[in-house]
Amino acid sequence: MKELVTYLAQALVDHPDEVRVSQVEGEKSIILELRVAPSDMGKVIGRQGRVAKALRAVVKAAAPRGDKVVHLEIVG
């Protein structure tokens, strides 16, 4: 899952070497934290959050069916 988000984010930004994805696991959820260069935040979020919504939809669709829910957070 982490690799998928990294791949997608690197394709969107101007500085792909600064893309970082960390995974935090809880009892009922997995949180993926996406960090990019400050100048690339707009590209990852998109107009009115459309790119961010699309990334979250892909993560939700690719998540394994189970008892844990996967969330994507874009951290500044």
C-alpha cells in the first residue's frame, strides 16, 4: 500500500525524491501519511481537493478487505 501511494505521488510532483510515506497502524485502522515538498503541496491536493480525493479513492479501492480501514493523510 505504501509503495502504491509513493508511486502515485512521485508521478504528480516536481521533486519526486522528496516524497515520503509513513505508515501508522492502529487497532482498527492504518493511516498512511504522505509528505511532499512545500512547493508540491498544491499538485498533490489539486483544485478543490480533487487530486487528494482521487488518491484517497485509489487507496480505499486497493486496500485489502479486512477489519482494518486505510486512511490517507497529506501532511504539510
